[in-house]
Amino acid sequence: MTTSTLTTERADLLELLQAHRHFLRFTLQDLTDEQARQRTTVSELTLGGLIKHVARTEAGWAQFAVEGPEAMAAPQDEAGYADWADGHRLLPGETLAGVLAEYEEVAARTDELVSTLDLDASFPLPEAPWFPPGAQRSVRRTFLHIAAETAQHAGHADILRESLDGQKTMG
């Protein structure tokens, strides 16, 4: 079931998602591709890889809100794991501008789904060690999860950026 009515709840969800996406993108402003690839901590995380990961993760959860657990299939072989790992770094030929553009497309798709999907619909979560057996997630909760993931990764981006060049997102 879909609807085009933008209720207060839907407007709040959209505002929440857009605010956290803004802070994440703001942290990446004025970076070169070289800087976006640079490791600034002992972690493997880079700013470019982080935005690529957030875009892929949001796309996956948004697809879960449409299709259910089939959209969240875990890697089953080495090629799947390699693709998953590649989703955490800028590959040769990829640019920060390119992954930011991809993220914009993903965000627009998610925002459309927030505006139209039945927020009370629910799906079983895929089998994974980090989900309780038999757990369900509503479409509403899925969108809140995307916002929480984005906020958490925006914090990671702040640390990486400050380690890179001293730039602070909020002052």
C-alpha cells in the first residue's frame, strides 16, 4: 500500500534523514580524491570509503523496506566478500564527487519511499548473528535505523576529517 500524503510523521522522518546526511556531506566538503582515500587513524576507514559505505547501506535498507530480507542477502562466497570490502573504499577510477552523486541518488530514492510506503508494514530481519532469531522490523523502524546509521557514521567522519586536516564540522 502506498500513499502520497506527507503526514507530520513522514515529514519528521524526512527531516531527520536529511539533517544527518547534511552533516555527513558537510564533513567531506573541499576534499580532494587523494584526501578522501587517506587513512588518518589506525582504522581502515577513509572519508571516501565511509560515504560509499553509507550510500550502499542506505540503499540496502531502503530496498529491505520494499522487498524484505531478500534485499539484504549476506555475501556467500569470496566474490561477495570482495564486493562488500570494496564498498568501504574508493577504488581506482572512483572519485569522491562520484560517490557523493551516488549518495544523492540513493537519498532521493529513500526519501520517495519514506513519502509513499506503508510505515506499519513489517518484514522479518535476515538471519545474522547481530539480529535476534525471528526478529521483525517495520518500515518505520527501518528508516529510523538508516538515520541512526548515518548519524553514527557522520561522527566517524568528524574524527577522520579532524585527523586529516584539523577541520571540525561543528566549529
